[in-house]
Amino acid sequence: MTTIATRAAAIGQDFTGSEIIETAGYASKGDGGEGTYYLIDPAAYSGAPADAGPGTIECANGWYRLLGETLFIEQFGAKSSGPDQATLDGSSGFDNAQAINDALAFATANGAHRVGARSETRFGVGSKITISDKRITFGNCTSPLSLDMVALAANDFVAGEGIVEVTANRASLDGFSLTIPTSVCDPVAGTGTQVSGVKTVGEGKLIYHNRIWNVEVAGGHKAFDLVGLEGDIRKTRAKGPYAYGYHVTGSDNEFSPSCTAADGDIGFYSDAGAEGAMHCVRNRINFHFDSGLPNRLFCFDDTPLEIGIWCQNVRGAHFLTYHGKVGQHANAAAEAHYIKLERSRHCTFENVATYRAQDAATLAVSAPAYFLDVPASWNGDPWSSVRNRFLGYQLEGVDLAKDTATLERVAHNTFLGCEGGEVSRLAGDNHQLTGKGEVLAAGGTASFTRFLTRRPGGEYPHVLRVLGRAIVSRSDAEDVLLDISLRVPILDGVAASFAGTAHVTEREKTGSGNYSVSIANVSYKVADNSIGFDLTGPANFASKCEVVLTDVLCDNGGF
């Protein structure tokens, strides 16, 4: 082996007897500093020695080529020191895109598996970087900050493309960060070029078995634009401002719990299918699912400014959710919703925890928050979001819906094991609910309205029966448990409401009080599919009561 100062100094020399040349340092662009070159084909060499470009040395005794499993972009002319280092705003710095693409092309041609960087300074890029070989991993395979790139204001980026594009199955990204300044793309002001940070391109078909690990993108129209991808995404971060943190249009993508999207417009968008876990924080909309199968995701929904989870045309998804500080931010919208459903059916939302801060400073900047928003109709169908299940939500202090009209549509879905004063306003399938209760003066009356999960139908007339329980208490030592049966004959499909009757039976009593409870004014309202009644408490003492309606039956099987 022969050691020389620079690659440039080796050109044209005769190294007969040495199969390896090792360069010791950097001298000029493309000098291949700190590289090991191997004699690959002495018989094929002919002609006067010349500079064949980075990665190759033409010597008097043959061709020497840079070989090894890992290549570094500095060996192909990348520079990031002194005036060549990119500024954070992209206003100055050397454009390293050509050197990076040269390194990737050389790796493809010569069997290297990874292209990374030695320096930890900022590399400027002003053109697209393309990874087009299934064997290649681009990045330092460690933390994102181990290869730091900044998009330059002077560039030739194209709207709709990515600054780093993956176009081959099994090609991988692992260990780099990319900052897209607002001078390149400002998604808030709508100026600049709508370029994305990382994009996968399947050329009209799926791109699969790709791995995107340890990658951080700040800014851009879409930080991660995953088109047609079936891949594995881990330890990635999207930082705002952006229009989309993750824009996913492939299926069978798996995300790890350490994937994050923060401080942009839409944190995570998918119109195909996603599995795993995702953490979205301080986005206007944290999660937007627009159709697609399958969706099985742990949604860590932290401080959305307007909507936590928005589902459009989603079927059969299973979401494990954590909701934290919904709408509790100085930049929150006029009102916030935990979940919004449009044309979505048979989905399961299983809650891990909900959290709302109670300190005065946070409350002062908090928007009114509602649990569920179900828009009025879609193509005239008011029942477009039905039979979704909500499990284990604790919603004390949070209104279930913005208004009565929305609550009617919310009632088309099922709530199991949920708690909160609002959820007790539903009936049918919602059989584990606890509400805030009513306080009655002696002989006082309270009005109750419950919205039914499903609507009676079929031939008229028919009988609607709604069954439930009531607890009436005088003290911690005296209470009674009552069975309630509400009966409403529904005579035709014309009337707006129908009157009914009630039967109250004492089931169990503790203490000796005289709990004479009666129910009157039973009425079923057709338009909002609700049943209402007045409950009058004991005449001799003040009491507290709560009513839960658990079963809805109809003699025509119309439910």
C-alpha cells in the first residue's frame, strides 16, 4: 500500500507493485481525501493519465478506484466548512447536491451500500437528491443531526417534487436532517416553491420494503411525502411550518412511537392505511384520515389547535388514542374538537387517557372544546357516520357535542365504559355511562332527554320500548334503585311526535325513606330520534337522581 497526500497528486504516477493507494487528506474539490483506492484493472488502462473524476485515479500503471461499504460525500466534492457552510436561512453556502448525487451514482456502480458524511457541519443543497438503487442507504445511520443539510434559497427545486427522493424498492434513508427555510417554501404565506423534504416515488405503482429511519425534516410543503409506499418509518420528525408533516398515500406503512409531527398545519395525513404509532403536537389538525385500509394506529393527539383526529370515509379502523390539552393553546382556533367524523362507520376509538390543563394561564388562552363533531349530512344522508364505537373515554368537563343538533348525530354511535356528564344523555348500546346527575327539591321535577342510537322503522303501527335504571339518593346511607320502562306507540310516519307512558318499579332500597318517584310526559320526537320525560322526586325530602337508559326495543325489528 502506498500513502499519498491527495488524490490529485496521485494522478499520472506509476504505483507498480502497489495494489492499494491511500490518500491522507483534503486539498481540493473531488480530491478523495482520506480514501482508500484499489487497483481494479491494470490491463484495461491505456492513454495519457487524466482526471477521471471523483472516486477514480488514472495512474501510469492502471486504474485505481475508491472501494468500500461506506462512501462519504466529501470524497466526491461536498464542502461545508468556512464560507462553504450553509446558513440556517439558506441565503448562502456551497451547493452539494451534485457531489451527493455523484456519490450515490458511484456507490450504485461499484457496490457500496451506504453514502454518508464525515463532517457535522451544515451542507447546502440546491437541487434534487435521488436514491435510485435498492442496495443504497443514504445517511449516517445514527442520529438525524449526524448529517445536517439546508435547502438553499438559490435552487432549481420543482413544485411537487422532493428534495430527497427515493425511487427504488428497498432503498433506505437513515440518519440525516433537512431544513427547508421559508425563503425556499413558506406554507403559511403560500410563497416559494411547494417542494417537499423527503418523497418516495413509485412511478405509478407501489414502492415497497423501504426503510426511513432517523430522519428529521423542518419546513416544506410536505415534510414527508410518502407516495405509494409500503415501508417502515421509525424515529422520524417533521417540524413546522409545513402544510403536511406526513402525507401518506401508500398502504401497509408502519410507524414507530417515536415518529413526531409538530407545529404545522396538518400533522399526519393518510388516504391509504397506516399501522403503529404517531405523535402529533400543536398542529391545526393533528391527524387526518381520508379513507384507506387498514388503519390501526396509536394516535398521540397532543394540543391540537382545531381538530385532534379527523376521519373522512373511514371504515373499520382501530385507533388507540391519547388526547392532551385539546384547544388549550394561544394559537387555538375559535373552537376545538377531539374527533371529527364524516362518512365514517364501524371504527373503534379506544382511549388510553385524556388530559386538560387547569391552571389559570392555560385556561385563559383555551378555546371551547367539544368531544365529537359530526357534520349535518353528506349528499343528503344524515346517518353517514354511524356505529362507531368509543371505549373508555373520561369526558368530565367536556361537552360531548357543540349543540343539540350535533348530539342527535353523535347518538348514532356507541359509547361503552365512558364517563362524564354529557355522555349520559344517550340511550341504547350506551350501557355503562355515568352522568352528572340532577338535584331535586322535595317534590321537585327534572326533565330528561335521551337520544337513541338507532331509529325505529318498518310497518306502522309499532311499539317502542326503552328500558333503564334510575338511582335516587337522600344521603350516603339512604338510596333506592329503580327500574324504568318507557312505552311509546308509534302510529304512523306522519306525526312529529308521539306520547307514551312509563312504569317505575323499585328494585332495591337502602334505608327507610319513602321514595315515591313518578315519571310523566313521556314523548318520542321523530325528527331528532329522542325520547323525553319528566321525573318527579320524593315529596318529603330533597334528593339527587340519575337516569341511564340501557336498552331500546321495537316490536317490528326496525333497529
